Amino acid sequence: MRARDRHLPDGYVVTAALARVGYDFPALTSGPPCSRRKIVPDPFSAPIAILDLDTWQPTVSKDETARYARNLESGGVLVLPRLGFGLTDDERRFLDVRWSDGKAKNISLDGDAIKGAQGSAGDLAKMTAMVARFATQASGLVAQLFPRYAPYLKRARTSYRPHPASGRNVSWRKDDARLHVDAFPSRPNHGERILRVFCNVNPNGEARVWRVGEGFEAMAQRLLPRVRRMLPAEAGMLHALHVTKSRRSEYDHLMLGLHDAAKADASYQTDSPQQEVRFLPGTTWICYSDQVMHAASSGQYMFEQTIHLPIEALYEPERSPLAVLERVTGRVLALRA
Ligand code: SIN
Ligand code: FE
């Protein structure tokens, strides 16, 4: 089913939010400059905001930054339908799964080393340059949109994902086609944020399709009662056994518990409030993936940049998952720096 578009006299297009319909974000390369799209999101789901920007180094006013930050930090998704990641003619051949080593889920760049890829030394060097260019542009975009973040922004892994988003034979816990917030078992983050920039580079017109679920607090209220308390010796033991790279905080424990509780519950997956969002090729989107309930339904060929931000970098720290979980549980869940 498609969203229904209503053309208004002033040139805006309002997409009516019907129950469980998808949004399309077409590349706005044609049409008069006034043909901006304004989407009215489903009031029960995360706010989807459209940014009409076509450069990785945009100039934005203080007011725009404030609006975008409010949306992002409230668990929204910022969608830039006119901002694509440009590949050179030579790089387009990398849009093929044969460059994956077949073992790792993604091709990734962590520091200077490319992982999960195969090819000649020359090809690997070119792939590294391509992924590194995405890393530079994606982090530059975030610093430009949110000047307050710039000094805190820690660039983490960059991934190029040549495989189809779903259909791989994985366990329910690893199945990202189920609604979840991101939480990583071996890498405790003590409340530090996970901001991600995505770009669909599919050459065949195929959208990346997500389901975006209910707000973080509503999800936490519903699923927290199913998450057991962390045992007194648990964090120390996991660290000593090298299951975790540092000591797991109670925050990390609860986030993993919420991740698992959502993915394990078939009726939560189908019946909780959600909307389908279709990111067309040439679209970039940004969200806090530790806060937005998301599931990747389909699509192929995407870049993704992970950025870590400490709580003190936020415009409104009280909206963070750590603050929300501390409010809901009435406990301190992670030690502040
Ligand atoms: C995820 O972050 O869960 C998957 C996103 C995607 O592959 O589109
Ligand atoms: Fe995820």
C-alpha cells in the first residue's frame, strides 16, 4: 500500500499517514525549487523529519539546528532525500556481493583497516578510499548540522553493506529484520550514544525499507518488566572472562535486555505501533539507533557510519535512553565521567 499524496496550493506535498503505510522519499532532482516535501508523520510513531539538503557540508541556521536536534534527540529519524553518496564510475563495480569475503556480515573500516572484503591489493585500496570518503562526509555532515557535537564526536566503525538487508540465516537475536534498539553484548557503552548515518546506494532503484516502531519510553515501559536485574557479580565476571571489553553497567544490561525482549516477542513485532519507511536510493538518513526502534525489512547496498557521543554532548541529555531508563527505574544505571 502506498501513502496518499495531497498536493496543496503552495507547492508542498503532504503525505497522509494511513495505518501502516509506507512513506516514499523520492530524489527531488527535478521539479521547481518550491516542490519541497513535507511529511506529516503518524502521531503514534517516531517523528520522521525531511531535510531538504543536497550537500554534505550544508550551512544551517541556529534555528534549524535547534529543530533538527530536538527531533533527533527525541528519537526521530532525519531523512535527507536529496543527499546521495557519490560513487565514481570506477567505484560502481563495488556494488556487487562478490567483494564480500563471505564470512563477515559487512565490509567495514575501523581505523585504517578494511575488513570483510576480498579482492586484489589495488581493489582493496580503492574500496578503502571509498568507505573512508563516506566516513569523512558523514561525520562532516553531523558536525555541520550539530555544532555542539563537533568537539565530542567519536568516529567509530564505517560499514559498506553489499548483502541484502534480510534473508540471511541468522538467530533471532541477530535478526535485524525484527524491531530493536542497538545494544552490543561485548562493548558496554555506559550510556554513551550511538548515532548512525545511513545512505542507500542501490543502483537498481530498490528502496531500503525499515519499520520504525514506538517511542523509546513507551517501549521501555512495556518491556522493562520482563528484563531481569543484573546480578551483583555479573559485570565483574563477564569482564574477567573477556565476554565484555570493559565492565558492563546496569544501563548496558537493561539495553541488551530490551533488545532481546523486543526481538524475542513475535506479537510485539507484529502488533506494536510501527510504520514502514522507504528510503529510496540517493537518500541519507540519521538517527540514534540506541533510541529508535528499527527493523530492516529489505534493500541492498548501503553505507553506514557509527558515531559515539557522550551524554554531555547532547542538546537535551534528559531525552537520552540513559536518562529515560533512570527515571523509569528510579536507579542510577551508569557512573558519570
Ligand atoms: C540495523 O541497524 O539494525 C540494520 C539497518 C539496515 O541494515 O538497514
Ligand atoms: Fe540495528
